Amino acid sequence: MKDITKFIKNLKLYFKYAIRSAKAELKSEITDSYLNWLWWIIEPLSFMLIYAFVFGYVFKNTEQYFIPFVLIGITVWEFFSRMINGSVKLVLNNKDLITKVYIPKYVLLLSKSLTYLFKLFISFGILVIIMIFLNVPFTLKMLYFIPILFTLYVISFGIGLILMHYGVYIQDLSNLTNIVLRCVFYLSGVFYNISTRIEGIIQVFLLQVNPVAFLMNEFRKILIYNTTPSFEGLLFWLAIGSVLTYIGIHIIHENENSYAKVI
């Protein structure tokens, strides 16, 4: 409980800093750009159109509401992969800050996550517009969006904290993470429906063992198919994410004073 108490205290102290840092990073991304903030809309739309053309038209995918289906997959995957990739070298990339002033290292990840959440909400805003255009029914089950997103965040944050710590000491961790993420991408059903395309034990394995595939499927269930999410599954992955977050917090509290010496 000592780690959690310290974590909550530091979040209260540094949350405003995290918000300012996130805003500064978002502004820096569009500095000297002709299209400015439009890039945040163009990027998810471009990927959606490419996947929709290749897997919808070329490979004749008959999935209902395929364009929203793909956009949900891209949005969930982009958030998760950004959190994981962005965490590995986060301490190293903030060497100048860390060696000059004290800041809890998980605040760095919190700040990054706010920029990723901002982009996620832009993508889901685009999704709503597309769903209206395609006459996708809107129901109260869509309110389950909040607990599913919270579970996705906790899982991503927990894994990110652990990778952020070990990224200080293991130089090849970034390359290894990229390879693993590439494998997970194709096993997460970004552009195909695991529930209908894969059968038997492999389907169960992909949907139950892979949190990204599970949460992606849950988002689609409530947003497209008007079905109730798996509460047992959400509680399970929320518990796993909470444990990973606690482990990450504990590791960082134990080692954060040595990071400046290593980097």
C-alpha cells in the first residue's frame, strides 16, 4: 500500500505538469505543418481506407459495417502500440530532464498517454461520424465504452511502466518489443473477425490470452453489434492490468534514483 499511496500523492502533485507536457508535445507535432491539426484526422482515415480497400474490396470481406469495424481495430491497436513503443525508451529520451530535476518517472508515461488518448478520441469521433453516415444503430450498450477503454488504458499503462524500467538497462528491448508487437498485430483481428474467421481452441486462445484482441472485440460488440460485453473478461483483464501497474510502480520506486546514473 505504501507504493500506491506514494503513486497517488505524486499524481496529484504532477498531474498539471503532465497535462502541460502533453499539450506542448501535441503542439510540437504540428509546428511548421501546412495541414496543422488535420494530420490527426488524416492519419487514422488513411489507414482505415487502405485496410478497407485491401481486405474489404480485394479480399471480398463480407463483415457487417466493415469500415467502422476496421477503424475500431486501428484505433485500439494504435493506442496500445503507441503506449508500448513509447514507453521503452521514455527514460532515455528524457535524459536531460531526469538528470536535472526530480520527477516521478511514471509521470512521463502519464504525459505520453494523454497525447495518445487525445488521438484515440479523435479517431472515435471520426468513427461516430462514419457510423451515422452508414446508419449504424446507436444504443445504450455503447455506454460500456467507458469501462472497456479504462481496462485498455490500465493494461497498456501497466505494461508500459515495466518496459520503461527495463528499457533503461536493456538496449535491445526496443527491437524485441517491435517484433513482438508485429506478431500481436496480426493476431489481434485488426482487419478480420476472430469470432467468425477462426474456430476452436485457436479462437479461444486469441480472444482470451491476447488482451488487445479481447478488448478490440468488446469495443466492436457494443459499438457495432449491439451486444453486451463480457463482464468476466473485463474484470479479469482489469485485474491483470492493475497487478502489472502495481508491479511497475513498485519497480520504479525501488530503482528511479539509479536511472540518472545509468543513462
